[in-house]
Amino acid sequence: MADELTHLMRRMSAGDPAASEAVWSTVYDQLRAIARHQMVTGPKGASLHPTMLVNEAWLKLAGKEVAWSDRKHFFLLASQVMRSVLVDAARRRGAAKRGGDLHLIDVEIDLMPGGGTPFDILELDETLQRLAVHSARMAKIVELRVFGGLDHAECAESLGCSLRSVESDWHFAKVWLYSELAP
């Protein structure tokens, strides 16, 4: 199945509309699961529903002229695009601050034992950019875990590193994020 999806993605990159349709039908359920994960563990009070998030992300993904290398590459980019869609939605709502109501989108990250801690998604996005300066891999792990819904093993596979490295980086990144984001 993974080889077939990789083949379809490469045909999609070459401009084959039938391949694009086949990729969409193949990855839709997985993208919906990621989006549902976002709605449960991610943005609180977001106006985007999972279907809207998936559709917006797909439009951006399908419109990219990317030479898809494989399924992992696709889902790495899907996590980035979903983050971008959520951040853009928060920015649009933030623009209303200058002339209307501001509705913050919170993202909940399990930084401390006992449950998740909500953070403003725009603040989290800026903080992740600062983390990427120190460690691009740690920032990518946070993005994959928080925005992509991947577990440690999936992150390790996607990034091509060991499970132990992901676990260690995730632990350090959570501590760093908490120190940067906590009031």
C-alpha cells in the first residue's frame, strides 16, 4: 500500500489529475484522523472543523509542486501545512482585534504530568520558530506530535532517527516550551 501511494504521489507531482484523485481518496481518512486529533488535543474554540482543516490542507498540498519521495514525506508536509492553516486562521481572527473581537485559538500540549496546558497558537508558533534556531529536529518533533498527531515511533520513522533520540528530544522540548510559554 505504501509503495502504491508513493507511486501515485510521484504521478501527482508530474501533473496527473487521476493520480491526484487517487491520492486524495487514499489519504483522506488519515488526514481526517490527524485533523480530529487536532480538534481534540489542539486548538480550543477553533472555528475550523476537521473537514475544513483537511480540505484547506489538501488544497495547499495538492497545489505544491513537490517531488514526493514517499508516504513519510507527504505526512511530514501535511503536518506543516495543518500547522500553517491553523496559524493562518488564528491570525485572521487576530486581525479582528483591530476592529472587532479577538478569539484566541489555544493549543493544548501535555507539558506537565496530569494533563495538557493550553497555549495561544500564535505564541506557540513563534516559540517553535525560536526552538528551531536551537534544534530544528526538536521543533520538528513538536510539530509532528502536536500538529500531526504522531507518536514517538512514527516521529522517529519520519525523521529517520532513533526512537530514543525522539523521546529524549521530546522531553527536552517540553521542558523548554514550558519555560518559554508558562506565565
